[in-house]
Amino acid sequence: MPRVLSETDVADFRERLCEAAERLFAERGPDAVTMRQLAADLGVSPMTPYRYFEDKDDILAAVRANGFNRFSEALEAARESAVGALARGTAVGEAYVTFALEHPHSYKLMFDFNQPHAEKYPELVAAGRRAQKTMTGYIEDALAEGLMRGDPEQIGLMFWAAIHGAVILELAGYLPPGGARKLYHGLDVTLMKGIRPGP
């Protein structure tokens, strides 16, 4: 008879399974990973993962939600650590690049994979919205200080496209180490000049 699992046991195994899944999904792509492979990677029976997750998509949603939340925590902490809209924007940009380069598997699963039926996973939806908010919050600071003019969501998307492009180029080897940070700083200055209110 299977032993009764405590909440800690469940949380610990879910975390281990998500860590293994993140690596395998990033290395092979979600379509190439099976529940059997995940179980083998953890040294458990093929049916064990089903005690904790409904299926592979459920695991993928949990992995992505965890990534979005860790990403948001990093950007939120950066924003809170700086004083003034310009400093907050710089701090958030630095935190973005740092997170992406230090956690490339998480980053690719978060932003380079469109999960079917994501609406079925409330935790993933909430984590994605939180992450989106972190990418417009510092824009709202700049608008409030009169440093920019325009729609915060559209401006946030422009800055996100710039930083995401720079990060992906470095992760793919098209930029040397440190190239994403350097390129983003140039793009950041250029975008800021273009969005500044006129005389």
C-alpha cells in the first residue's frame, strides 16, 4: 500500500519533477519529452508522476508558471531597489538580462513556447499576467515623471521586443558574451529619445 504523502513530500517531489522537466523540455523540446522519460530521469516508476500531475501539459504549465514568478520577483526587486524612473528602468532592464542569461531554460520555456490551452491553468495565467505587469510598471513610473508620453502597454511591448531580441541573439550565439546587455543599453537610450515628450 502506498505511503501517505505529506504536503512537504508532495511539494518536494513536484519541485524535483519540475526541475527535471525544465531541463528536458529545453534540451529536447516539449513534444519530444514523455512522462516515462521524466520518471526515468528521477529514478521513479513510470506511474509516479501521475500522482502529482495530470499529464505532461500540466507539468509544463507548472514549470512555466514557476519561471514567470521567479522572473517577476527579480524584476520587482530591481524596480523597488532604485530611486527615480530612469534608475528603475535601468535596474529592471539589467535584472531582465541577468535572469535570461542565468536561467536560459526557464526563459526559453516562458517566452519561446506557446502552450496550447494555457487558459486551463490558472496559476500559469496569473504568473504570465504578473510578468507582463513587471514589464510595464517602470514605464508607468516614467510616464508619471513626464519622461515619456504614450500608452504604457505599447511602450512596454517596444522595450520588451528590444530586450528579448538582444537576449535571444546572445543565447543563440549570434552575440558574444555580454553582447545582449551592451546592445540593450544602446536600444534603451534610442527608444527613450524617441518616446520623450516634445517641447
